[in-house]
Amino acid sequence: MTGDDYSMAYQVGCAPGPNAAVAMAPGPGGMPVLVVYLDPVNMVIHSASSPAANRDLAGFCRELAREATRLADAIDPAHGPRHLLRDEVSGDA
């Protein structure tokens, strides 16, 4: 394993603790990574160092954002967004 290769495949399930947070942070070589602090479990999501891998990660992050919004709306509908946003792909509201 090299200094920049810290990837690991795993599956985890846990409930976020009271201090859970998410942040974009600089990773190895200055490439941005997504850090998920689940309190107490932390994980880093990053891409391999290639333009194609960066596009794949960007797509994953967009999908993650959409699905996280759907989950938040399902479990706490009273506090959802007050304005409809247009779908980026179809243009539908």
C-alpha cells in the first residue's frame, strides 16, 4: 500500500450519533474527499486519481444528495424544502 492508497472495501451499518456531521475536506495530494463523521464511526469517500474516477465520484455524490434528501423528506416531511427544485436531468419540478 502506498501513501496515497488507503482504500478499503467494507460494509457498515450504524445510526448517526448526536455529533454526526459531513464535510468536504482536502485528502491525499490535495484532492477533495467527503468525510462522514457518524459519531463515533468515521469514513472517507474519495475517487481514484483519474478524470473518469472523479466523474464517477461526482455522479455518486449527486445521487447520494438526492437519496439523502428523499430519506430526510420521508422521515421528517414537515421540515422539507419550501420551494420545489427542478430535476437536473428532465427539467421536471
